[in-house]
Amino acid sequence: MKVVITHTDFRIYWPARLNALTAYLNNKSIELEIVEIAGAGSPYDFSENLDSHPANWQCLFPNKRMEDILPTDANIALRRKLNDLHPDIVFAGAIAFPSGAAAVRYAIERKKKVIIFDNARLEDVPRSWLVDFIKKRIYSCTDAVLCPSEAWNPTFTYFGFQQHQIFYGLNVVDNSFWNEQNLIGPSNSASGYILTVGRQIPIKNFQFLLKAYGDYSAKTTNPKELIMVGDGPEHWSLADYAKINSLNTVKFLPFKSQSELKSIYRRAAYFVLASHGETWGLVVNEAMASGLPVLVSNQVGCASTLVQDGVNGYTFSPNNVNELADLLIRMDGLNAQERMEMGEKSKEIINDWGLDRFC
């Protein structure tokens, strides 16, 4: 049996997933071919690149960004490649992308199986009735969907999938990478800092976080430092806000590679993600695998799956500054042992959401 997995690109988190999947399928005598469309450009340009892809990994436009490839050209190139490889099963990204659309068309024409992977929820991406109608028609031609967790059931039952066609485990990271034991720690020491990581764009809600942090600092004798890792169009407005409001314990760091981030996570006291409307939030996986308690907005996709209030952290409304400020104060009131216990619970929970589940 031959399987092809295809998408616009496979960056940052994907190499570990696909290497694990290749080995997993090889053990079952199933051949896997990996086909990405674009080899350049990505929100994750700062991530480390593989020196060379494995033999089963092909890129159709290695020197082009997806934005510079006409959808027609991408569709033609991918369908030609699928016809050459002649897979029995195709896994492809969401049907809004050329990879998904071409994969479904190939499967219909060749009478093969096609499985879509997608992490968009209905509430995250509002659409017109016409777009939803078209999506339902296209999805009716697919055999299954791979999504992040059971929290996606309402979305994909809405699009016509039966329960037995819905599978979970798309949004995972290599937990063993983040949980290496030879790093200096502990991550949740009493002297650690508050950490957040992400592109500095409106959906990440960083100004809200700064407001809550300002309230927390004003009510705390010795506030923990807030480390903000990332960059983006909002960076200077965030930096100006911190300066104007005398938030001298806020420190901005540029994008970091995963190897650099590993030690940053390990030295933190706990992690905060304040986004509104984020599909999943893989930085929460990283933080939990690193042994951190987490404070996560209840509008982040992973919150209902990964965060157990009072066990490994807390959820909060991304619109309630006082609620988050109070949680920061509550976390300050924990001693190192209590934070360590919450961090251990994070590792226990995330252990079930790793590469094995994806495979």
C-alpha cells in the first residue's frame, strides 16, 4: 500500500511528525510519500530548516512562496505528481488550499481514498452559507478527517462527517524534544519568569496581556518579569505601551529557534497564552511538555482539551483584564513545590498528545 501526505508546506512542527509517521508506516509495510507545494516563505521563516529532506519528501516549487504560485499551477503540478505516485490513500490539508482541492479531485477521478486534515473550527472562521454549502458537497467526497481533538466534533459533524469518520491528534509536538532532562532547571523555580511566545499580531491579544500584567504588577511587591518572545507588526506598539506605562519588568525577545526556546521554557515559572480565536495554540503543547503550569484563554482551541483548571493551570476570558490579573496574583502565591506539581500534571496530560497519537 502507498500513502501520500500533501500540504502547502510542512514547516516547524511537521518534520518530527512526518519522520515519526514514516517509521510507523514502514513497520506496517506501508510506503509513505511526502509532497509539499511551496519550499519558500512561511510564518515560520525563523524556524530551523532541515539540511536535507529524506528521500520520501518532495517539493513541487522549492524556491517559491505559496503566495507567488497561481492556484491553477499548484493544482496542475500536484495532480500530475499524484498521478505519477499513484497512491492508494491521500492525506491532504484543508480543502480551502490547493493541496486539499487537488487531492479530493484525484481521489474522485482515480477512485482512491482521501482523508483531510484540518484544525479550523466554525467559530474561528466565519463563512457565508454558500461557502459552507460548497464545503459540505466537497467533504461528502472524502472518507475521513483528522482534526485536533473531540472539541472539533461539532464542526465536522456540521460538515457531514459521521463520528466514525473523525479522528484526533493532528496538533501535536515532539514532547521528548521539549522534555529533555539534561537541561538546567527546574522550569518552575521560585525565581522564574512569566513567559509568552508568539507572533505579535492582533489575534494574540498581547496588549490585553500587558494591561493585565500592569494591574498585577501594581498589586504585587515583587512582580515576576514578563518575557515576550516573538516579533510582528504590533511589536513597536507593544513596546511603546510597556514604556509609557512604566512596565520595566517586561522584556521583549526576538523570534527564537526551537533549540533556543527549549531553555527559555525551562527557566520560566509558568506560561500564558491570551489569544482570542486561535485554532489550537501549539506553544501550549511546548510549555506543558517542558513542565510548565499554563494560563490559557478559553478562546484558544486547545484550552478545553489540555487545561484542567486548578490541576495544571487555569483558563480565562481574553476580554476580562481583571480575571487574568487575579490569576497572575494567584500563581504568584504558589510556592515552588506547588508550581512544580502543576507542571508535572502538565507533562502527564500532554504525554497523551504526542507523536504516537498523531501516527
